[in-house]
Amino acid sequence: MLVRFWGTRGSLPKPGPDTIRYGGNTSCIEVRSSAGTLLVLDCGSGAHGLGRALTESPQQPVKGHLLISHTHWDHIQGIPFFTPLFVPDNEWDIYAPNSLNQSIRETLAGQMQYTYFPVTIDALGAKIQYHDLVEGTFQVDDITIVTQYLHHPALTLGYRIEVDGQCVVYSCDHEPFPRAGGSTELNEQDLMHVEFLRDADLVIHDAQYTEEEYPIKVGWGHSTAEYAVDVCTAANVRQLALTHHDPMRDDDAVDQIVSAMRNRISEAKTPLQIFAAAEGQKVELKTSGKTRKRSPVEFSAVTEVKSALAKYTILLGPTSAETAKIIAAAATAENVGLLQSKNIDIALDSLQKRPSLIIVDKHQSADDALKLGLQAKEAGSQAPIVVISHDDDDSAKLFRFKTERIVWPFSVEYARTRLRAFILRTTCRWVRAQLPDDEEERLTALKELAILDTEPEERFDHITRLAAETLDAPVALVSLVDRDRQWFKSCMGTDIREAPRDMAFCAHAILENDVLIVPDTFNDPRFADNPMVTGESRVRFYAGCPLRLPDGKIMGTLCLIDTRPREFDDKQLAQLRALAKLAEKELIAVRNDAA
């Protein structure tokens, strides 16, 4: 794998006599696999030089893949000057973080509007396909790419690139996560970043500031060189390229930082090799026959999220007027619903509306925050809980069930970015089922059965008991899908009598003509982030057979749930269908009794 740096400056292009050695152009990096697959990481002003080189190359037409970390100007300002995008026979795929309410094409078109630029995005003559990304994995020819959100005021992705037995991680722009006052230890969020870098052969990491400069730059979205060294050391990285050099830093100052960082690791006796990325510099990682250990669970980074966002609602617990104003502005900007609570009683009542995300303010009232969190869990809510705090203290009881933390003070822009990351993490691999075409007629038929909220009956319990025993499943249910919930007429192996329809696997099953089988929820983008999978229920396997009335209307399912991934053979499928027929007969009997 070949890595070549075309732009290494941060924030603002700064060409001149003092930046000749390390360069003054903003971020742009060329990566090529041994098979010739071309990646371009970011498209700052350095892309102009790369574009000329590609256009003058004898290898024409040019096919490439542009990976944008985020859409701040210093990472996209080279796009209107990247010549290969204007050549008709060229083919390019452009990837960037999903922005919820605007596609990457629309975002890039913004900087080329008439007001700002003489040529619109429609002038790009190459064949271009745009891809909106979330966290996950995707394939570009022979290259595997893993994405992870970074800590920056704009939604930003880091890219882990694996090919030829080698691994390069591009982590730019990224800021250390807030820590308790004076702490130098990496916290749990930093450790997630460490795992993303784990065992990389080369990490290209934001290092715009030094520890001495950082206190007045907190919240600006960039790392210190010391932090980059510390996380790479913890991750057992072989080489670290410091990049995103501050525009105020000349070549000699960059040299001083490199020297200081090398002294830092020599004292720690780590084998990490450190250098500052320079324009024109090439790094060749030799092809290796080694096989990298990959996580057995890999989600698609190109998962569609629009259907999952359709009913997304945030519940904000009691907080200060200032914090409420910021969260409200962020929610409005991201086009998601917000339930605001002036006091704890309103917040507790709002749990009945089944929010998708809960935000509690530990600093404003730790007791109210704890009460809301506990009540949410006792009510069976699987919504992630985000804690607003003024420190990094994990000692409070509240942190037993927190999902994430944001530290006050923060801006609307920061809140937007963090909310967007929370939302995408909990929706991109959790798709709510569409409604059946005959939904209203189906609900009318279900109501006419007069079966909802009735007592358990042996005639149904006998079927679920037989299903659990015959098919070796810990949980078997006769599930009826109501307007906003699924209700269980019979539940073998669980005491839960109902669950929100948004989370219901059965809401998907009633759309099928036959049995819906989900062998492993972790590998299914419809369910991987479903709270029934990630929460206490730990659902890994699902099989649901639709239960139909004679007129064809589907009332629900006979379903089986397991905490282990598994497969069903033809015999087991036939057994489930046969047991479902028995359940259908009992439903018909219920209807006849009601008549």
C-alpha cells in the first residue's frame, strides 16, 4: 500500500517560505493498494496538485474513490479545483458522513452556488456517485474500510483502511474527550478511539496543538500532539504521522514538536515511530501475508437511515433554561422531535410517549436525573440515556445506565454534532417496519376479536409451550400487533406482556408472506441496533410465522426468540408453520366466540 501526502496543513492554506518543507496546503492524501485501487482522503487545497498529477498520468480514464472526513472548508475546498472530476470519461465515488437532513451532494453543491463560485456542481463532467455514510464497514474493490465517528464540532468520520495485510487509519479532525479536572488518564470514550486505532501499521492523526496551547483551544475540535502519541502508544501502533499542522506553525516549530514527541516515547520505551507528514512525502507499506483479526460483527456503513428517523423523538429532562434552549435549537436544526420537561413530573409522564433518546442533566439536579433514568428502565424503556455533566465523575449511581456523556458548557453546534452521532448510532441499524397496506382494516379486525388485554388461556399457552419445547427456543410468543404496541396473548419464557411496536420484530414479520427468519440480529441492519438486541433482552435469533384470519388479514405471529444466533432447517420451518396453523384456529375460535 502506498500513501502520499498532498496536503498536511490544518484550518487554512498557508503556503510561503516558512512552510516549504511540510507544506502549506490543507488536507489531502492519496492511498493506493497493490492492485491499483485509488483512494483520496479529504479534498483540501492539496487536491489541486493531486488532480494535476492524475490528469497528466498515462493511465486514463481515472477511476477513484474520494473519502471525505467532514465538510468543513479546509477538507472540501479543493473539490472545485480537482481536475479529474471534470473529465467525462472518469469515474468517481464520493463518500462522506450522513448529515440526516441533507445529502453529501447537496452539501458539496452549497460551496459551488452562484453566490460563492462561478461554476456549479453540475459542471462536474465525470461519472460521479455519492454515498452517505454512518459508522460501519464497506468495501471498495480490494480494500476494506471501517468508519467511526470522531470528536469534532461537525459530524466527522475516521477511516480505517485495510488491504494487502496492512492497515492505515486516518483520524482527522479529532479532539480529546472531556476528562475530570487535571486528569491525564484516557477515559472510556478515548479508549473507544484507541480500539479504532488498534494495531495499525500507520496512523495519520490530527496534531494541531500542543498541550501548552490546548487550554484556550478546548472545543475547537483538534488534538494535541501529546494526545496523538498517547492513544497510538496505547493502541500498539507502528507509525504515527502527525498532520493538520496549525497554520501559525512554521517548519522549525513542527520540527520541535516532532523532537519533543520522540523524546516523550523514548522515556516511555515504546517502539512507536513518529514523523510529521510533509507534502510530497511517500510512505510505502509492504504487502504482508498476515491476516488481520476483524470483529465478527460488521455493519454496513452505507445503511439507509431515513425510515429509521421518521419517528425519532428526544426527551429532555429538567435542566436550566440555557441548556434547554441549546438542545431545542440543536433538535430543530436536525429535524427531530423534542419533548421538553420543566419539572420531573412532566418528564416521567413523557416516558409514556416512548422517546427514542433520553437526555438527563446531572448537574442541574442529580436526584431528578437519577429518578428519570431509573423510571425509564423500570418502565422497560430501551432508549439510550445521555447524561449532561460538568465533570467526568463516574461515581454517581446515574452512570450505571448512561449510554453517553456530554460535558457542559457546550454550543448549539457541538450539541447538534453529538445528537447527530447519538441518533445515527441508534437508528442506522434499527429500521422501523413499514405499515401494511391494509393497516386500518387489519386493526379493525384485531379490535373485533376482543382479545387484547385479556387473561392468558391454556389453549394458546399449550401452543407456545409446545413450540418452545419442539424447536428448542427459550422464548415462544403469540404476538398480536396493535397500533402502537405488540401484545402477547401467550408468552412462554418471559413475563413481559407487551412491547413498543417500534421495536417489534413481529411488525416486520406481518409484512411477510411466509416465516421471517433472522439468524443473527447482529448481522442484520434492520435489527442490529434495536433496543431488544442491544438492551437486556439480548435477542440474537428470531423466527416469526404470520397468523392470518380466513380473509387474509394478519393479526400477529407465532414467534420464537433466542439469545443465541442459529439457523432453522426445513423440518423446523415446517413445524413452526404447523404450530402457527393451530394458533390461527384458536384465533378464529375467539372471533366466533366474540360474534
